[in-house]
Amino acid sequence: MGVLKFLVWTACAVGLGVFLARGNVDGRSPLEHMERTWKRSVNPSAMDKLKGGFEDALDDAKQVVSQKSANASPPRERITAEDRAAINDIIAKKK
């Protein structure tokens, strides 16, 4: 039953694709109608602005991260002199 459903849905999807590409509505295919509507409703310059804004933001983020990693101070050592002496004694006993 599952294979039959798969085949039916696949055939429907292929049929819809063929209709969108080759069907004729008012002298144009539905795909051409959608393209014309898209070009009218979506301002290409606005899309370019969004793309440029994203790229600028990405460059700024990379710059900030590289500055922080270059200016980072090494971690502070929190081991006291007494702790260091105790560790050295343990190491000396093992040898």
C-alpha cells in the first residue's frame, strides 16, 4: 500500500511540474506568470541590500572575533606556591 501511495504522489508531483512548465494560461505558462509576479512584487535592489547587509555583518563579526582572540590574555594561574611545592614533592616521590 505504501508503494502505491508513493507512486501516486510522485505521479501527481511530476504532473504538476509539467503543467507549471508547459501549461497554457492566458497565453503564458503558470511558471512565467509566477516569474512576472515575483519581478513586480519583489524589488531586486531590496534583495541586494539584504544580501550586502548580511555580508557586511558577517565581516564585522569575523573582525570582532579575531580582535578578541588577538588581545586575549593568557589564563591566570590559580596555584599557590604551597600547592606547587606539594605537587613537586609528589612527583619526586614517584621517581
